[in-house]
Amino acid sequence: MGDDAADGSRLSGPSPAEPGTPTVGGGWPVIDGWAKASLSLQGPLLWRTLLHKSACLSCAWGTGGQNGGFSDELGEPLQRCLKSVEAISAELQAAVPERLFGQRNLSQLQELSSLEADRLGRLSQPLILRQGRSHYERIGWDDVFELTEAAFRVPPERLASYSSGRSSNEAAYLLQLLLRALGSNNLADCSDLCHAPSTVGLNEVFGSGTSMVSLESFKQADCVVLVGSNAPANHPRLMNELIQLRQRGGTVIVINPVLEVGLLKFGSPAFPIRSLLKGSSIASIFLQPVPGSDTAVFVGIQKALLEANQIRRDFLAAHAEGWEAVLEQARATPWEAITACCGLSREELAHAAAAIGRAKGVVFAWAMGITHHANGTTNVHAIANTALLSGNVGKPGAGTMPIRGHSNVQGFGSMGVTVKLRTELRQALEELLGRPLSPVPGYDTRALIEAADAGAVDTLLCLGGNLWGANPDSAEAKRALSRIDTVVYLATKPNQGHFHGLAARNTLVLPVFNRFETPHRTTTESGNNFVRLNEPGSTHLKGADLISEVAFLAELARRLLGTDPIDWGRLQDAAYVRELIGRTVPGYGPIAQIDASRQEFSVEGRLFNEPTFATPSGRARMEITPLPALELPKPEHFGGLAPDEAGVVLALITARSYGQHNTVVYKQGDQYRGMPHRNTILMNRADLARAGFRAHQRVTVQGEAGALENVEIIPGEIRSGAALMFYPEANAIIRAVIDSRSGTPAFKRVPVLVRAHQDRLGPDG
Ligand SMILES: Nc1nc2c(c(=O)[nH]1)N[C@H]1C(S)=C(S)[C@@H](COP(=O)(O)OP(=O)(O)OC[C@H]3O[C@@H](n4cnc5c(=O)[nH]c(N)nc54)[C@H](O)[C@@H]3O)O[C@H]1N2
Ligand SMILES: Nc1nc2c(c(=O)[nH]1)N[C@H]1C(S)=C(S)[C@@H](COP(=O)(O)OP(=O)(O)OC[C@H]3O[C@@H](n4cnc5c(=O)[nH]c(N)nc54)[C@H](O)[C@@H]3O)O[C@H]1N2
Ligand code: SF4
Ligand SMILES: [Mo]
């Protein structure tokens, strides 16, 4: 096999890139970004924050913590990336000028783009928008608590929360304890829109829903299969591991419909300058499948392993259940069905399977390209099956590894912020609260939107995030939120959700300390199951009236519940919250002593270095994975094309640009994909030709829930039949199709009609 993807494994025929697009991910723009940030007015403050002992705010790779700002979980230096700088810089902005909310009315605020909303600055005073008023006004904390307390005194089924994974474990634990003590299980969370299929799927197979691979174990792999992840942008320090893996002769198999430049070559500042500028090779094999077809890709790999006699039958017999049916599915599924579904050839799949079969330890890592599909959970099963059939679980250097998103999203799950509460935690919480938890199933994020839309929710507390911006069908999300009586947003910075996601009666926006400012210690959990301890800090905002999330939730709980059955007021003390976490959350025992020990730790029971799993029998439970049906609708589905109108129906991937964090846009363009602004659509040149479009032509992109106008076509390295646009803007046109097993929307395969005429309306128009 050749030593990079130019060996012919990118068989799908890349077209030449747009002139000026980089040929290396990371690289010079990264150094430039660091230099600009360091030399800015914020520079000294930025560096002080980077060195603060707390986990990086941005992704769940877990850089920072007690070792100091720049080390990873093994204490290795030079692991901070520019994304971290972007996130910190946004938090170090000055406060929103006091007069701004008096000057700008709602319609003016609603005109703001995501970037403009973020650039207003930091929230520094509590705000309220009252029914019928045109402006947000200042409100005092006493009134905030009185109003929120009253809003929480509703029947528990009509009370809900939504959360985003940037807050601490302590805040997350309090949030769920409060709701559950009040009798509500309505704990919607951003993970419902993210890795829920991984949690559900892995729990079904292994009895544990997180990665089974520690960073240490990851370093022992000699092959990594990276599926549906744009790690160069979203988990940049994972790239250091891939560079090192290639340097020690290992293989990286990338599976992605988009030929992301940073997955071919990546220049990391952690390596010598020559390698930074030229870039190190990443993909040894690059497979470019049809979006949504990963189950077929993995069944194909299984079939190739079977045909090459590389199935580990002894291992399966000893450590798995249901494997015979999975092997039978691989045997019985014809190659034609597999290749027709995924668009890859038998040779490509066999080539990848041979590399997997040859390797001593394979880590299968994935992100949103796997989960954001109507069959997201089945995709996860297909990956887990492949890992099991090839004997790549339950030993160091191998295993399944969902690459988690928000820096503490996994901690939220561990703390019980989920509608799928695990039995052990349920029992422990019932013991703590001295009564059974409500048996009424809770709303996950999509169910919450539907319930709100149906008028079944009175009060919603949002611990961070942007519920409006993160959901498909922005008009539906707006309408649903407008049917809730009171919405309370706790946030560090304003976002579009605070201006579009408005309640019927009162909308409150309450300013909180971020992680590195919080006046007490907090903890967070990385995607590698490593618990980080964050030291107290202070804010640069002068005269600001911020609150810690723990203080807010403990005070609200004290008002509502007093000392029944625990002393809620005492939970103001984060160390006491940690004591309760240590007592109730499985695997979290050491957290009770962490204030004294300062010992960060791996959550117990998650890392499988032996093939004994957390299922009742200790064996992995395998199940077959039906291939998805991936037909796209005809133009008529969208109202049809005019006789002379150019147009094509494509599978739209909605993804992040290189300059954003989720719904928050930091930079307009995406230079690595050659997309100069946000209102662009990345298309394959063959599709342009097929539809009769030219590069840079302006088109209408019509989805099932709406249309985006004046979108510029950018030809690029994406599989024919697929297109890519940026989230959150694209949510305006997406109808929610969800994976029924996990509740997660299919954000990565949205049927759209790309059409030339801009003046035609859709089926509803
Ligand atoms: N800088 C930065 N870092 C972040 C975030 C951020 O917004 N900015 N967000 C955080 C969060 S919450 C998350 S969840 C993660 C997201 O991290 P990613 O999952 O890497 O992010 P996405 O942009 O959604 O891109 C997913 C990748 O999947 C590919 N893909 C799309 N469809 C398919 C498919 O059908 N099959 C396969 N195999 N691949 C497909 C896309 O081409 C893209 O490269 O990043 C986290 N880190
Ligand atoms: N079309 C489409 N939609 C998607 C996706 C996609 O790929 N395509 N991705 C989905 C995914 S993976 C996710 S995770 C969701 C993300 O959805 P969310 O997590 O809801 O959204 P974010 O944009 O991360 O939320 C950012 C806001 O959090 C607040 N914030 C930041 N730090 C803190 C803090 O420390 N405390 C508090 N209280 N607030 C804070 C700030 O006000 C900031 O504006 O979006 C989902 N939606
Ligand atoms: S890789 Fe993730 S955790 Fe590490 S510095 Fe970058 S954004 Fe932060
Ligand atoms: Mo996410």
C-alpha cells in the first residue's frame, strides 16, 4: 500500500480544487491565527487564560486541566489548538454596552447574524423581555429568582430543561437533581442532537455508552479508522495522534464523502516547522462514500474480512452474542447491494478490510458523519460489529471511540442529564432523594420541541446552548418556544436563540461565569473518560453582575425545596455537590476527594482493556444492521422545476465551517474548503455539469421546510450527488427526520433541490 491517499484509494475521482485553497490542513493559517491573537489587545489576558488550570472550553479532547493549560491527559506539552484560542477570545470580549439593549429593539436584534450576535460582547447583567415589550430590560437578581421560582411551580410534566455541554459536572448534576426532585424527567440535552446514537448503540452492544479507548490506549493502535469526522477543524489535537501513528508506520483509513484537506495532510504546530508548513500525511486510505451509507460500507468491510478468512471466530465465540447472524448477514448480502448503496467498489472496501485485518490494534473513531442520520444508531452498530468481528475490542490499542463534541457533553450524560437514565444511577438518586423518581418518560430535545409546539410546556430552563439555532426547521423551533410561558436562558454571551427563541410571557437571559472565571472549583469529563479539575478564576468584566451556575441552581432549589430531603442551600458549596456525585454517580467515587487530592482520574468501568464488557453476561451483544434505502426524491417533491429551469436534487450535508463553534460563527469564510462566505453550497463539478450550473452561480436551495436564496455554488472535493452547507443557517430549510432509536435528527443527509430560478416558491409557498 502506498503511504498516502494518493495511492489510488481515492477512487471516486476528485476534481481540481478551487484556486487558492490550501493543500494542507492546519499549517500556516494556524501560526498566523496564534500570532494575531497574541498581538491583539487581549493578548496578555489570552495568555494568562491559556495558562489557567482548567480544561479547554471548546471540544471534548480534554486539553488543559491540572497539568496546566497546554498539556493533554498524559501531560504531553504543546497540545492547545487555535480553536481553543477562538473560544477563549470570544469569552474575553468586553461586556455588551449597557445601553445597547435599550437602543435596539427586538426586530433589530433579530436581524443580527450569528457572528454579529456573538460580537455584541459578554452578557454582564440579567435581562428580561416581558410579553408585549419591544426591548430587553435589566432586572435585579431578587426579581429573577422570584419570577423563576414562580415559573417552576407548575405540574412537573410541564417543566423542562435543555442544556449544552459547556457547563460543569457540578451544574449538570444540580440541574438534573432539581428537576428530578420536582418530579420531572424532561432533561433535554444537546447530546440528543449529537452523539445520542453512539450512546444508545454502544450501550446496547457493550453496556457502556462512551469511548472504551483512553488516550494512552489510542497511542498503541497501529490503525485508526476515522469515520465522519472533520477532526482537523473540530478536534485538532487528535490530529497530532494521527501524525504520530503515521510516523510509526501505522495506517489511517478515512471514510468521508468530503475530501477534507486536513484529513489528507495536516500541519501541526506541535511538530517541527518543516512538518507544520508542508504538512504530514494523514489518510493512508480515503474512502468517499455516499452520505448516509456507512452501514453498507461496514457490512462491505465485514464481507471482505469474511472472504479473506480474517474473522476472529474464537474471539467471538468467547466474548460475543449474536455474531453468527451478523456474519450471515455479511455473507448473504450481495456485493452489488453493498456497492450500489455506498458507491464504493468492492476493491476499495477489500483494500480497507485488508488493512484492518493486518493491523494488531485498530481504533474505530467517529463523529457526526455517523450519528446525524435516520439510521445513526444502526451505523454505530455496524462499526461495533466490524470492531468485534476483527477482534479489535477489549485490548489496548483497539476499540470503539465516539469523538465527543462539547468539552463537557459527556460529563452531562454521566451526571444524569439524559432521558435515558441508567438503572444504577436511578437507584442511587432514589436513595438520595428518599423517594422513587417519576415514572413518566422525559422529553429529549426533539420531543421537547414537539411538546412545546403542542402547548404542553410552561417553563423551560436552558443551561447554555442555543436551542433555537441547533434544531432543524427554525420556524417550527421559534413557534414551539413561543408557546412556552417562561424561558430562562443562562449564558455567557448573547446568541441568536436569545432573540428568536422567545417565550409567550417572560424570556430571561442571565449572565454566568464561564469555566475559567467561576469562583469555585469545577470538574469536567473529556471524551476519553478523563475527569478534569478546573481551578477557580475571576472575570475581566468590571462591575458585572454574573452568577455561577451552581449558585443559581442551588438557590433556585433552596427556594423550591428548602431542606427536603437534602439541604439544598448547602449545595452552594461545589465541594458538597462533588460529595453527592461521588456517592451516586457510577465510576465517579474519586471525585469526593478531589478537592484535597487534586487527582484527576479516569471514570471507572468505561475503558475495556480486557474483552469483558458491562453487559449482564460480560459478552458483547451484536445485532444485524440492515442497509439503508437512500433514494432521493424527484424535483416534483419540492414543487417541480420550470420547463427551462436548471436544477438537481442532492443529499445535503450540514456541517461546521473551520471558523465556528456550533451555532456560534467566529469567521465568515472557510478557506480550507474554498468557501469564502456562509451563503455557499459545496458541490461536485459533475453535478454542476449534470444540472447545467456554472461555478459561483447564485442558486436557490430548497429543502422540505423552506428555501435559502442567493446561495453561491462552490465546486469542490465532495462526492457527486452530495452537497455541503453550513449549520446553523441551513436549519432554516431542514425538516426534522429523526433516528427513532436515539431521537437524533438526520442533519447529514437532507434532501434538497438546488435550482436556478430564485423566484419560485416551494410546495407550501
Ligand atoms: N472548532 C470547533 N470544534 C468543535 C465544534 C465546532 O463547531 N467548532 N463542535 C463540537 C461538537 S458539539 C461536535 S458534535 C463536534 C463535531 O465534529 P464533526 O463531526 O467533525 O463535525 P461536522 O462539521 O458535523 O462534520 C462531520 C464530518 O462528517 C462528514 N460526513 C457527512 N456525512 C457523512 C456520512 O454520511 N458519512 C461519513 N462517513 N461522513 C460524513 C462531513 O463531510 C464532515 O467532514 O465538534 C466539536 N468541536
Ligand atoms: N443542521 C445542523 N444542526 C445541528 C448540527 C449540525 O451538524 N447540523 N449539530 C448539532 C450538534 S452536534 C450540537 S452539539 C448542537 C449544539 O447546540 P447547542 O449546544 O445548543 O449550541 P451552541 O451553539 O454550542 O451554544 C452556544 C451558546 O452557549 C452559551 N455558553 C457558552 N459557554 C457557556 C457556559 O459556560 N455556560 C452557559 N450557561 N452558557 C454557555 C453561549 O451563550 C453560546 O452562545 O447543534 C446541533 N445542530
Ligand atoms: S483539541 Fe479540543 S480540547 Fe484540545 S485545545 Fe483544541 S479545542 Fe481544546
Ligand atoms: Mo455536538
